[in-house]
Amino acid sequence: MRFLLDAEQAEFGRTLDRMLGAADTPSVVRAWADGDPGPGRALWSRIAEAGVFALAVPEAHDGVGLLPVELVLAYVELGRHAVPGPVVETAAVATLLAGLPDGGGAAKEWLPRIASGDAVVTLGAGPGGYVADADAADAVFVVDGTQVRRAAGRGPLLESADPARRLFRVERGEVIASDAGPAVSRARDLAALLTAAQSLGVGLELLRRTVEYVGQRKQFGVEIGSFQAVKHRVADALLGLEFARPLLFGAALSMSAADVAGAKVAAGEAAHRAARTALQLHGAVGYTQELDLSLWLRKARPLRDAWGTPAQCRERVVTGAGIGARPAAGGRG
């Protein structure tokens, strides 16, 4: 059986690619990493206008319903263009609030704003966890067991492998909903799925830039891309990414915990392999922060570990448990 995107879905992906390609995302990423969210918020509004966040919001709250396949398609492009900010966490909050049994007030307040792009929100998945981009968010939500709370404050900026993934610890605040276990599980699974989609996009862009570089860089008078060893490295990276792609879209169709965990492992490991390949084949220049390549290189490892490390996800593939036992929301690595 073959699963293919229909014409409308394919055009949606191409439209996002064109829009983000014209947005100079490297400068947006660098500004975000320096603590200036202005360019990122402007790009956020354009992404929302394209309908991305509405895909995670029910129609009753000005969205178009939860559409996991379309969300995955969009988040691959967000990863491919290194879009900064809590894009995964915002979609997870939308799913969380929509599913709360006693959180109707919070849903009415925040879901329309999420769909329109008026609000940037983020999510902490447990006590002592790290919350991404709490300084730029209009609201920070925290999962405390089966309770959902609004954060009351945040601590200082923590060190992260990806400077554009700004991590904070937060103080738990007022309880928005109790006994929210099913909604929390769905939100965590969606966060894991969309993080996997971002990882795939990051890996695809790293591979594209690497292929372009080895086709231009010469050694002994010939392009290094003609060397057999280089071809093998690139081919291995490509195979990993192409293997992850159907797992990712299959998980979006089923939304089963085991499928999501399997896709998360495959995409995260493939992107990490693509990052190692890109770094090594670019040689010494690959280590420089001035090179735009570094913006994608520094995302691969944190995304691999965020919302479920490879070890946790492999365990869940075997057990069928949801992405929720020991979340790694911040991806401290």
C-alpha cells in the first residue's frame, strides 16, 4: 500500500517552503538566540496566516481541527528552514487545552489566539523539567502529574546546545485543570510527533547543504563529492532520512503511541547522523558559528532528545506506552 500526499497537501508544503525561503530565517534565528524575539514574532504571524497553528485547534475555537498529517507536513518545513520558537509546544498546548475536561475557560481564552498567531505559548511537561522559550511566550503552561497549571514565573536562562532553543525552569502557578491525564498524553504524543517532523526537516536541509558543498569543494583537482568514501557517507545519511519519512507520516495517520515513538527515534537519529556527516564533510569550516550551517547543526541533537529520548522511545515502541513517563520537553542537551 502506498501513502502519497494529495495535490492540496503538496501545494501547502511548497507554499510554506517558498514563504520561509524568502524570510531570511538565519537572521531570525540569530536574533532569537540573542534574546530579541521581534523578527521571530513577525515570522510567527506569517506562519499563522498560512494556517499552520490552526491545524492544531478545533473548529469550535477558530481552528480547522486537529490534522496530524498536515501538521507533520508543515513542521518538516519549519525544521528545514530552522524556524525558532516554541512551535511544537504551541501546537501541544492547543491539543492539551482542547482536551481538558474542566479547562473550558482556558480553551476559550487561548485557542483562538493560538490559531490566529496572536499568542505564543509554551509547555513544560513536568516538575523540574525545562521549558523552551518561556521568555518569549505570552503564557507558559506546566503539566504537574495529571494537573495543568499556568506558570507563575521563570528562572534565569539555562545553557543549551542550541542557543536558539532558550531553556528556563519555571515556577508552578494556578491550577487550570485537574484529572487531565488523557489530554496530557495526547499533547505529549503530538509534541513528540512534531519534534520528529522538525528533525526530519533539519536533516534534509543539512544533507542538501552538504551535497551542494561536496559538489563544489575540490581536492587534488577534483570535487570531493566524487570520492567513494564521501558518496557512502552521503548515501547513508540519505537512507536514514528516507526511511524515517514514511514512519513519520504513518504515525501521523495512526497517532498510536508506539508508532509515534518509532517515528521519533528514526527521524531524530537520522537527523543526528546527517549532522555528523555535514560537520565532517565540511571540514574545519563546519565548526564556525558564522557559517549558516551551524544553525542546523546545533538543532539536531536537542531535537533528537526533546519530548522523548531515543532510549525512552525505543522502550515505548516495545511497551506501547505513551510519550509521557519521563518527558524531556526542554531537550537540555
